[in-house]
Amino acid sequence: MTLCPRLWVRVALCAVLVTTGTMAGQPAGAAPPPVSASIPDDCPADAPLLRYVVLFAPGTGQQVATREVTGACGSVTAYYREIGVGVATGPVPAFDRRIGSGRAYSAAAEASAGDRPPPSGQAALDSPATGDVATADRSGEQWNMAMIGAVRSNALEPGSDDVVVGVLDSGIDPSHPELVRALDPQRSAGCLSGAPDPSPRAWAPTGSTHGTHVAGTIAAADDGRGITGVAPGVRIASVKVVDDEGYIYPEYAVCGFMWAARQGMDVTNNSYFVDPWLLTCADEPGQQVAHEAVRRAVAHATASGVLPVAATGNEALDLAAPAIDLRSPDNVAHPRPRAVDDDCEVLPAELPGVVAVSAVGSQRTKSGYSSYGRDVVDLTAPGGDTSQPTSVSSSGCVLSTTPGGYGYACGTSMAAPHAAGVAALLASRRPAAGPARLAGLLAEQADPLGCTSAAARCDGDVDHRYYGQGLVGALTAVTS
């Protein structure tokens, strides 16, 4: 069935999904220890509480940050001293007023201003399959892997188990036979409070199949049954940043990137945009706090050796010249159109250091839904397109793992993990390469795609607006 869920309707996925098969030590960002700070006597006792992301001067100590939050009638959930970003809860409107102008932002506050929309199509789309995982070999349905040469590269370089890819998503099924070997529970965590929770219940999926689908594309086992991922020899970690309503708020993303940095991950896959704004504007009050918090977290992750790979989105927008955002904030019943400009970006795809990935279908042309943009898109990868069916997939979408089985899905969410998998192969071959070098290698070994009738204009014979440096290549990555 064709449905639009809340993920790239949040997570780059307006998808056709067909479920098949019978299928130590204190964590980073933990709540700080008690600090001698008293709550002001005039703090409201019965005011509603909201969660905020809060900016501090970089280098601010944990005790200083805690005292500031407490003095504003709030309490600290997490504080990331390395970047001067905290997560706090506080009463409305006292916390905003006392913490100071331009320092705090609550994504949930947008929803509190009006009726929240119902969960919409996500529950129907993402309902887990039931039964046992089929033992049949379904690799013949993976047109996407053939396109990037992964079928041949798996025999040459499956990837090293020293390489870890963080799947910042809705959780990974820990019992799926295709993923059991690859999944690293010790590096997995849930981030839905803004502080990492390493307990399995915090990072396992609770309804959404999205994270498990993404994980299978990266690292599903090469075991002669089901499907095979781009890099079946690497490790993956489940970093849950998608809540049960399908939202990825700024504090979730900050927590996810900081956890990836602390855990020494090599690559992260980010098939989402940070809610509640499709395009978060660095020059608008409130949004600038969210933009800066996520920017700092991404910068810290890349400085710590993590290469973030992200989906550009399914809005068919020219991100190099955005003019109007029709669906933000997206956590209210009736989003209002608003004018936007170059200061408004899809997060995290448009941040420095992030590899932004668009989608192509089986005919190696841009998927109709894929967002694009010159100097925005770095690479492209198979995401599928219902208008480009194949002989092995009438839907034209990408087959991967889902809890309890397998399913087809289309979206830039499906494209990004192909690139993340290839980055993991490169990291396996060149363990000393850092994020910048890995990004450069991805670009060097991409297959440039030429102009098509759908392209409005190109540079020479290459369409950089739609495809960046070109199509990722697993085989090229392990043979060059």
C-alpha cells in the first residue's frame, strides 16, 4: 500500500512499503550530579512543563549551567559541556523569561499552541510483520545493490567489524537474524529524553520499521538467505532519535550525535529532518537556538572522528534556493506556509561536514520526490521510485529488513544508508582516514551521472544539482 508516514514526512520516506516474508562508566550526557542551587521562591508551582534545548557559552561548566537552569525554575535532564548545550524542563512561560532571550527553544511548545495532529499513517505503515524470517534467498530482488556494485564488492571486502555505523533512527530489531551479528548493543542507546539511555528497551523499535529497514541496507548478513547489506561485515549501533509519534526534536538529535562521538563511531546514518521545521532558519528567534544546538553537536561529532551521512528529503525542493515552506511547524494540525531563504536549512543534511544524499530510481535518474540543490547534494544513491519499476520489483522501491520480515520502501531515507555503507567500506580499507578524508573518497569514487530530460540545467555533462558528485559505488570503493 502507498502511504506517507511521519518520518520523512519526517524521515525521508513517502513510501511504498510491502511487508513480506514469514519472517560502563557514566553515559555521555547523563543527568549531572546534585548541585547546591536553590529554586527561587517565586517559581510557579502549577504551570505546565516543557522540555527545552538551552545554549550556554562553549566551555561553561556543568555546575554553572545547572545553577542557571535552576535559577530559571527549571531542572537539567542532560548537559553536554563539550558544546555548551543543555536539555532542561521548565514551567511556561517563566523558564523562557528567566533563562534569557535567544537561549532556549522548545519544539513541543509549537504543539502546545494548538491541537496536535493525530499519528496519521505511521502506525499503519510501520506495523511490524509477524511470523518467522523466511529462509529464501531474496538477493535477486536487490536491484539497488547491483546498481552500486555491492554484489561483487561483498566478495572482496565485506567490511571490518572494527568499523561502527550509528543508525540514528527509530530503533533496530535486535532479534532479526540478518542483523544479530552486526548489532552492537553496548554502543546502542535511546535519546528520547535528550540524555542517552543504554538500556535495550530505550533503543529497540516500538512500532516503526524504519530504523530496521535502514540498518538492513547497511549491514544485513551475507548468509545466503533474505537480503545482504552494502557492508555486511561492519558493526551497527541503534541510536533511537525518533519518538513514538514520529518526531525528531532537536534535543534527540543532539543526544544522538554526542553519543556517537562518545562511542567512537565511524559513520552515522541520518534519514530524517529535525522537527518541527522542515527548514530550520538560523536567523529566526527560537529556530536559531535549535539550529545552533544541532550544528554544535554535528561539529563535535565530526571533530571526534564521526562522518555523518544524511538524507536530503522527499519534498522535491531545490534546497539551494528555497522560497517557501508549506508544512512547518509539522507538529500542529494546520501548518502555515511561510517564506524562507538561504538561512533556512534541512537539518542535519545541510550542515558543514555532513554528506547529503539524494535519491535515484532503478533507471539511474532522480527520484521524483527527492530534494536536490547545487552545492547541497554531495552524492546520490538508490532510493527507489514508483515511476521506475523493475523486473524484480514492481513497486520500484528498495527491499530491506523489517521487524519480523522484509519490506519494500522508497525514499531518500533508503538512499542515505547505501552511502553510509560505502563510507563504512572505505573506513574498513583505510582505518586511519578521518571524516573529511572519507567524504573526499566518497566523492572521488562516485560515478558522475549526466543530464537527463528532467534536468533544468547542468554543468557540462554532469548534473550536480541532482546528483552531486554522482552515484556511490561499493565496488569502486573496495577496488580503487
